[in-house]
Amino acid sequence: MLKHFLGNGPNWYIYTIIGFLIFNVIAYYTLGPTLTSWIIIGEFIFTLAMALKCYPLISGGLLAIQVLALNLTTPEHSYQEVEQNLEVILLLMFMVAAIYFMKPLLMFIFSKVLPE
């Protein structure tokens, strides 16, 4: 089952996300909801930063579901935020997807040494 968890991501990334999910529950009960919320925002930014290594939308979705499960927000508030920011969310999703699927081309373009 672990082989199929989070798709074709590297093992270190899969274990990091699993660690985040476990740590967030512990942090919620020890550090409180406010600090845990800020930690989860940092974790979500980490998943976006790893867009060239693995597809981050699945892991970001897992973090969002955990936020709802820990009662850090309500489903109604989440729906309202998505409704207000749908354009930005779609732009981010397509931008991350384009970077991920165009990785070989981007690596070729940006690593090509230009003659002097």
C-alpha cells in the first residue's frame, strides 16, 4: 500500500508527508491550535516548493483534510475561502501541474550552458 501512497514521489518525500500528518496531531494537543495552524501553513508551502520532485496537490489535499479533521477550521469557512479565491487556486494548480509535467524541458532549458 505504501508503494502507491502519493504516487511516484520519492520515498523521502512520502515519509516526510507521513511524518507531517503524525506530527500535526501531536502538535495540536501539545502546542495548541494556533501554532499548529502556522506549522501546517509552512508544511503546505513545503509541498508547493517540491513541485519539481513530486506532484504536490495530493499531499496538500491531505493536509487540508487534516485541518478539517483537527477542527482548525469549519467546512463552511473552507467552502467560503475556496469560493472567494477560486481563480487563484486554479492558477496555482495549473502552474504547479505545468512545472511538474514540463520538468524535463525546464531542466534542459535552464541547465543548458550558453556559448560565450
